[in-house]
Amino acid sequence: MNWLQKLADVRLLYHGTNDARWLTIQSEGLNEEHERVWDADWGEASRMQSIEAFNGIYFTSNYTTANSSARNAVKKDHEQGGDSEPLIIMAQIETGTPTVTFDEDYLREPDGVIATVIGFLTEAYKFVVEWMYEGFPNLDRAVELYIQELEGMWQVTLDHRVKQYIRQDVAEMIKAWAFKHVGRAVELRRFEPLYSLPPEQKEFVDTIDANQANAEYRSHASDIIDKLKGLVNTGQDNHRRENIRIREPVGFRGRNKIVLAVQVIRDYEPYYRLLLVRYQHPDKQVVRQAISQLIRDVSTREGPEFKLEDRRTGEVFHDQPKKPR
């Protein structure tokens, strides 16, 4: 049984956003255009792969992960002059849907295997350029090392057919990453090819389009994920198994639908937080299941001292104040 089949029993997943987007979500559902918290950023933070979201809407079985994403969405809104609060969306997701795939954090960036092949850290840009300019010698070795990393990271053994199935995409992803890496370094002035490269290699670097390379890298990474998602048993559960992407809008009807929308207000005395239900799906059985799961997950991950109530009707689902000190 692979992980997506295993997760199919856990249909209620979380998505973190901010309540300033609620009107748009009500009219359009969740869609990628409005729900991208992380933008493409050439800054220091972009060294972290997860900073640049891949295509799709992210869902998680981990309430804390969704709450963190909601706080990031609030922070971004406040930086633009807004005054929003965190909003947690619970949705019923059929994880066998063809548009559902792994979170991209399942893949490491290939800087480590490149460093092994060229004999220098990838921050030594001129050696990366030399490797690229010479046509990526020992690329097959880098591909093999990267596949070994995947096996170790996912605690699996890929058979020969699976390795052959992904080998070309791994090779193209590694090459695209190298172009992206050097192109960004030039744009950020971390690397001055004029002073450190022979003329022919400098001319080669001048042709690099970092944005195009980044798009190619992400495309090949997504292809690898899509090819592997139905072929491997990803081993023991950990945080990487909790997150998925869905590459289609999620509205209020259909197989994948919003069940609850919950506003999070922190430091609401005498509780640590107040959770206000702003929307309930008409299917009361699914709603009861979602509310039970929400209470259990918040209590387990962030403590039981909170209040959960329906904003419209005032119905209270959970009420546990802070313990006296």
C-alpha cells in the first residue's frame, strides 16, 4: 500500500489562509491564484525549497502546519496594510484524485550530489559553471547518487524499472537546478563571472535565463513526484507524509469540497485561543466528523485550553479555559 492509498482513509485535511480571503473563497473556492503564500523570491530565503510553492493548493493532516501557513498569510496581508486573522479551512479531499500529488518537500535539491561529482561545494560557482560548460561530465553518477538519496529519505528500495522510469527526469532536473543556481547567483551578485571565468565561460553564463531554468527545474521535479506517487511505499510516517498538493480548485461541492472554515483568535482570555466557525457544509454528518477531528487535533498539538463555537448560532463545541496558575 503506497502513502496516497494509506492517506485515503484520512479525508479531512487542513489548509491555512487568512480571513481577508474569505469572501473570495466563498465565491470562487480555494484556488492557486489566491492561495499562494510563498512567492518566487530571489532573496536568501529562496535557498529553502519550500519557500517557492509549486503549482497547486496545499493541504495537510497536521493542524499546526496549517496554522503556521495561516499565520504566514496573515503576516503577508499585514505587510500590505491589512488587518486579517488566521483562517483554517477543513476540506474533504479524495486523495486518489488524479490532481492530488505529493508536497514538493519530498524531493531534496540536488546541490549535495553535484558537490560530490564536481568535488566542490556548489557555492564555488565557477566550478559549477565549468561542469555545465563541459557538458555535465559524470551526470550519470549524480543521477545515481540522487536516486540513492531518494531511497534513503523515503526509506524505500526502488526496483530497476522504477529507476529507469525516473532517470531522465532526474538528469534534467539536476541540470536545470545548476542553471537556476548559477543564474540566481549572478542576479544577486553573489558571483561575478567577469572576474573569475575565462571569456568563453563568461559568454556561456551570459546566456542563462534563471527564470526559465527555475521553471524547468520545477517541471521536472513535479514529473518525478507524479511518476513516483503511485509506485512506491514511502515507509514510516513522518512530517513529509502529512502534506499534499491538489492542482484544481476546491469549492463547496463535488468530490473535493470545503467542510469548515474556522477563524483563529489567539490570546482570548480566559483561553489560549478562540476558534470561530464561520462556515459549515450542509452535510451534518461530515461536519460533526470534522469538528470532532478539529477538537482532537488542536488539543493534541496545541493544548486543550481553547473555545470552539459557531459564529452565527453561538453553539459551543468545546470550552476549556486555562487552568489557574
